[in-house]
Amino acid sequence: MKQLLPLLLLASPALADPPDIVATEAVRQGDDWRVSVTLLHPDTGWEHYADGWRVEAEDGTVLGTRVLVHPHESEQPFTRALSGVSIPEGTTRIFIRARCLVDGWNEDRIAYDLP
């Protein structure tokens, strides 16, 4: 079995670090919200970069998605906002999940308590 371990490690896909959500802010704008998210990701160019984040309700319902259309390799960390996010009345907490072009949506998400 000890001889198989190095082979198994070589056979597994090499995944980069997922985007880290380092800050979140939400501001009410009339009936909707403006959500700003700061990401940190080791973007390496057009082949591998953080390409989005989304706002989710506690049950996983997607409330809004911010698509990032280019790499930010020289701007780390970076902040982008999404306006017009409709958050159901009575919601006190939202969740942010980030995505990268190669690895897809992060398994983990970050909770944010609305002001």
C-alpha cells in the first residue's frame, strides 16, 4: 500500500486554492440591496481566475450572481459589487459563495448578517 500512495497522489487532479472571500458588505437601496464582496485568488491569467460570486439564502436559493469577466492577477484582493439584489423580507443573514474558472463553485460559503 505504501508504494501506491505516491501514485494516487499523482493521479489526483491538481486543484488551485479556491477564491477566498475576505470581506462582504450589504447596503439597502430602496427595496433591494447592493452587495459588495472582496475576493483573494491566485489568478494566473485567462486560463484560471476567480470568475464570480453569488448571494444565497440560507436554504441555498440563489438571490443574485456577480459574473467576473476577466482575471485580476495584478489587483489582489479586489472588490466588486452587485446592485439590485432582492432579499426576501425578514431575512437577517445571507451567504456568499465564490467561483473560479477551473474549479467551479466553492463548496464552502461565508455567512453575512445583514445590517
